[in-house]
Amino acid sequence: MAEREFSDSSSSSGSISSSSSSGGHTMDKSITLPPDEIFRNLENAKRFAIDIGGSLTKLAYYSNVQHKVAKVRSFEHGTEASSDKLYEISVQEEVTPRLHFIKFENAYIETCLDFIRDHLVNTGTKVIKATGGGAHKFTELIERKLGLRVDKEDEMTCLIRGCNFVLRNIPHEAFVYAKHADSEFRFQTTNPDIFPYLLVNIGSGVSIVKVESEDKFERIGGSSIGGGTFWGLGALLTKTKRFDELLQLASKGQHASVDMLVKDIYGGSYGSLGLTGDLIASSFGKSATADKAFSKEDMAKSLLHMISNDIGQLACLYAKLHNLTRVYFGGFFIRGHPVTMHTITYSINFFTKGEVQALFLRHEGYLGAIGAFLKGAEEDNPNQYSWGENYAGSSGLMSVSPDMNPMQRARSGTFPFDMLEMDRLERQLVNLPLLQDPSSYIPDTMDLAEDAVAREYWLSCFEEALDGVVKRAVASQPDIPEAIERAEKFRQKYRHKLQTLRHQPFAYGSLTVRSLLDTREHCLNEFNFPDPYSKIKQRENDMATKYYQKAVSSLDQLSWEQRQFALVRGVLAGNVFDWGAKAVSDVLESDPEFGFEQAKQQLEERPWLIDSYDQWLERLKGPPHKCALFFVDNSGVDIILGVIPFVRELLSRGTEVVLASNSGPALNDVTNGELQILTERIAAMDPVIQAALREDRLTLVQSGSSSPCLDLSRLDKVLAMVVRERQTDLVIIEGMGRAIHTNYYAMLSCESLKMAVIKNSWLADRLGGKLFSVVFKYEVPAGKITGQDSAPSTPL
């Protein structure tokens, strides 16, 4: 994002409001909408789409976001500067395409349109794509306010396109709702092949759509008994006119007071038919014979069950008829309400005996707007790119307690699904071809939403580390006075994110250490701190390079067996140099003399916490691997004195090597740009590396990631292609973020080696170890004969 003034969120110039009076009393509907927080980057908006429903408006627009990136450039050999530094660092401006999606109540549509019109600058666009039932009603208003021609799109087509987009681009988009579980939201791993699926859209009525591909879908059924039925009958029964108030009543009701149950007829269960006593035999059955009046709450609950059970059974029948196991529910009736999600879930579980799960979507409310936008952007072919959620600008999935209606949630700042931002990624992302089962692969080792102890520890850990991150960010830009102000804004935003996650762990999908790290990186980038560790990496790379030849010479003097152990120990010692671990950063800041040899002394002696070194050594006595894919970690000592000598040995054995490094910066992890320069300099000193590069036996490829962790289901498509072409038969994953926080349990179809040093006392204790315990995990897939068994895993 380009440098600019950051407006105060309380600024009157950035707010919109409306008010209405009823019965002589004014209901305040003011919402503060600072442009930096809601309609972000509106001045660079290029294309618009809008989805107007019965009560909510969803606006979508595309913008080019200017932001700073750190670039490295090698010094020319022979120059005076090159004798001291390997490369120079520069900060440049780049542009990233971003999709913005905003949701607000229809009551605010006119003032929101005024706000947008007043902040548009040279958009160049003449048309706004529109969908939804309200598109016809508000066409004249939109055209008059924005001066754009409204081009209406088919609602169902937009809905399907939007659904495909979020399933393809947002991990943990789909979830199962479990009301009484420790974690209400159980996010699902999205199958790489998202088709086919069943979409049950519950609006006024019900439409059931079978989706087979991006452009092939058909409405295979439906019902006139849907959300409108619940609302209409509910209004007649309870005299309650607002949909959300009706749900609020239902959440407090007892349906058994109104419904006739099996036990009311048979005195208990009907065993021969498998019917339990608590099963509803007749909805509203008791109202025909009882003389008493029924409460509004009980009638609303009975009605909700009746509608949900009918929809659930219909969905199950169509799913079975078309042999579909993935059934997504959406529409106005769902809208993130726990009470509706719970009743639909119960119904699906009952009718399918657990064989089909009711799946809901985090961004279900945005599907129409996303689809309409995609229709208007076809010339840019947005589906040819991969997109990623920008946590810094997305409000996430918030609490939708039925005790708080949408107006109250808006006032309290907890209105659900307020904003979603998606950034276009430079690389198209795909699965690692060597995943044993991509559909069941889960990157993260621990789900903090389901582990309260771990959640509290890690949230506190990241909050306590915040001062250090702010200090590092400011230090990375010493000549820019306003860096202090931006760093403080970063602190406020990230702390707010942590507070949100403490109360709503499910806000951005599964809560993990990876998501906490990635959210922090997004927030740093938001305030123009693209690489706070760039100068530290530069200094450590320069220093480690000077010791490379001595380190390699010492290794070459050892016997073969001694060298293998020394190489592994070198990788582990190098992995200690991790500025993301407080136990290490404190040492590195207080003791500048702490180096490679001192790190070796910190390592635990064998046997290690996870120790399959003996199996690995025996494997090395066999034939060489054809190609090894090595996911590297830190700059400096780690990559230069640990990883490169290890890679050198693999090359000498006749194994080709692919080094995969981050596409963008994260902590002190080495980036592909930095690694290219480092490898070139090392090749000038080492004929083994030089020959491997020349003969294309050593290849450097971007991973497609800018995270300290690793998601093997979202890797650069070029990397996946190289892995296939080289017939890779060994994957090496290094570091705590990539091999422990993620991928600890990852199952691959080839041999794998996971190496890490545990640099966090709490995690070490959870694993049964201590600070600087070693994980050396060599695994062989079942059925593959190598002569050795791999070591068992220790559960986290």
C-alpha cells in the first residue's frame, strides 16, 4: 500500500449516518465508516458489483493497492562494495490487485452510495453489475447516485460462481456447525476438486442446485416451503414482524410444548421402527387438542423445526438420488444464525444417519456479490489466478448470537461478515503432487479453537511479543520519521485482531499458530513494513558466507559416517537462528558473539526427542535418491552453514536437489531472491555447487508462500511442475514453523525427512521435551521398501 495519511477513525469526514423516526422517537442508525477501515482504497476502485437482498446489500469492487516491497540486488563482482556486502536492499512500490466486499443493511444504502460517490476518483468504469431481488428496486437510485449504468445478472449464476470462487481460494471456507461441542465451528479441508456438490439455497423458498463444474449446474429441485414460510407463518403466530426477532424467540422456545412426540403417542420409543421417544411425530400436534395457550417462543421453535426438517429431508433425498456427499447450505434463512444452522444440521444427521454432513460457508453472504463481480471481470479472467484472504482488512466470522439482532450487532461493532478482502497472488497455487491424500491433508498440527489451554498460551505469547515486533519494524526504517506512527497503528490493529480471536477463535477459520503468524505479516504489510528483518538477514548472510569454505573443509576431513552426523547436526544448529522464537532472539540481541559452534552446544544429545537418525543413516548406505525437494527456513547460518553443506552431500551422492524458499519475506526466513544471490556467491567458492548449478542438478524455485509456516496444498504451480518432472522421491522440511507447527503429521507418497529444533519452552513441554530438543523424523510411506522402518510419531 502506498504511503499516505492515515485518517482518524473518528473523523467526521469519514462517517455516514441515517436516522428514522417512529412514534415520535428517533432511532439512531449512525455507523462510523472511516474510508481506511470500510471502503478502503476507494479512490483506486476500477470495477463495481452489487447484490441487493431483502434486508442486506453486498457491495464488491476491485482496486489496485499500492504497497511497499523489499527487493534485493546483487552487487557486481569486483566492486568495492561487494567485498563487504553480498547484496543491497531497496524498498520499491508495487501494485497488487485487491477485491473488496462490504455488507451493510439496506437501510443505509442511500447514504452509502453518497459516500462512495464522494470518494470515487477517476474510476473509468461506466457499468455496475447487479444481482439479487433488490437489484430491480434500487436500479434508479444506484444510477442516479453513482452515475453508472446498472447491468443486471442472473441471481443463481452469480451465486454458483461466487461459491466456486470461495471454495477454490479460501482454505477452511466450509464448516460443520456443532452447537454443543467445545468448538462450535469445525472447519473442513477443502478437496482440491471442489466438484460436484449440492447447493441448497434457502431464501423465501428453496432451490436445490447440482453443481458439476464452473459453468455446468442445474436446479434439480426445490420447495415453496422456505425462509419466507417461516417468516410469514411466524408473523401470523407470534405477531412478530422482524425475521431476526422471530429467530430470537425460537432460540428461547421449547418445541416439545407444541409438537407431538413419539413418546406422547406410544409412551416411549417405538423400538421396532427405530424411533426414539423424543422424535417429533407431528409438528404442532398438541395445539389441536390442548386448551392452553402456547408461548410465542415455543411456537417459533416448533415452526423452525418443521421448516428445517422438511428442507433437511428434501436435501438428503436429492443428495442420495444424485450420489453427492457435499451439501452446502446458504441463503437468507441461514445467514450465519446458530439456531438455523443447528436445526438444519440435526435434520441432515437424522435423515442420513451421519453419512452426509450439513456444510455452511464463512462468506456465504457474499456469494452473489462475488459472482456478479466475476461476471463483470471476465475479460481479466480472475479465475486464472489464485487469491488469498487479507486478514488485515477482513472482519472475519463474528458471533451471531440469536440474542442480538443485526441492528444491535451493528451498533456494538460485531455485525457479522462486515468486510472481506482478497488479494491476487503473484503465483498460481496448487497441491504438492506428493501428498498421499490431498483431500485429507491438514497443514496445521494443532487447532487452537479446540484446545483452550494452547489457545490461551499462544494468544498471550503473540501479544507479549508485540512490543518486540514494533521495535523491529521501526528499526528497519531508521531514516523515515513517520515509521513510529505507522508501527503504532500496526500495534493497535494486530492487538485488536488478537482480542477478536480471543473472543471469537473461529473468526478466520481454524485458529492456528500459522494463522496468527500470517495475520501479523498481513498487518505489517498493511502499514508498509514489508520486511522488518531485511537488514538482520543481510548482516547474517554476509557473516555466514565468510565461514562457508572453512565449514565445508572441516566436513570433508571427516569419515563418511562422521560427516553424515555432522551434516545433520549442522542443519539443526543452523535452525536455532530463528528471530521468530523469543528464546533465541533474546540471546541473539544480548550476545552478538553467539555463533554456529555455540548453537551446536545448545542442542540436546542423542537420543533426541524424535529420533530416527539411525534409520536415515541406513537409508544413506543404499542407492541415492533421484531428486530431493528441500523446503528451507532461515537466512544466515541456517541456510549457508547448515542447509547448503547438507545439499552439497546429496549432490555428491548423485541426487538432484530442488531448493524451495519463500516467494516473499516472513520473519528472518530466506526468500527466493536472497537465495539466488547467496547460491551464486557460494558457487563462486565451491566447485561442487557451481557444477550442480551449471548442469541443472541444483534448482532454486519459489514456494509461492510468504509465511513462516508451510501449506503443502497451496504451492507455486511451477514448483509442482518441477517436482513431477524431476521424479522427486525425497521431501525434506526444515524448521519449527514448517515441520512442527505445520506438517508434523503430513503424509507423503515418498520418503520424507522433517528436521527442527524446538525453541519454545511451552511447546517443548507439550511434546515431552525441553528447550532446544530435536525433532528428526524420517518417514517412509507404507508399502515402500527401503530396508528400514521409520520412527513413530509423538502426538502433540
